[in-house]
Amino acid sequence: MDFCHQHNLVDPKSALAERSFGIRVTLPEGDTMRKILGDNWERLHWYPSERERDQAFEAMATRHGYYRDSDTPTQVLEKIAR
């Protein structure tokens, strides 16, 4: 499979690797973004190892520098496995 964009979430060298460890991203109850995305919105990110998943989880849970001081991100992160 060819990958033509550097920004793809999947590294071409590991594209076909089995991915059993994941992170589920959802929105908390009452979040105003649910009006746009819907009550059942979720995003799943899968990783080949628990270590890679845990590293990604920590990075996702960190408040990014591009938020304004008044911004409060409300995503809910959950570690999952299949």
C-alpha cells in the first residue's frame, strides 16, 4: 500500500502491523461539541504495543501549547484493548 502524505497517522513501515491496544476519545456528557458531532461521536486510535499506546495517551492527555489560556479541552481519553 502506498502512502503519499507525510501527515498520515500510520507510519508506512508499520502499516500492516497488528494493533491490539487503543485509545478511545469521546466527549463528556453535556459538552457543547456534542451538538455538532453528535452524542455518539468517538475516535479510536490503535497501536501495535501497549508501550506505544501509553506514550500516545500521555501525549494526548497533555494540554497543548496552542490552546488559549481561556480554552479548556474536554475530551475523555480511555485506554482499551482488543
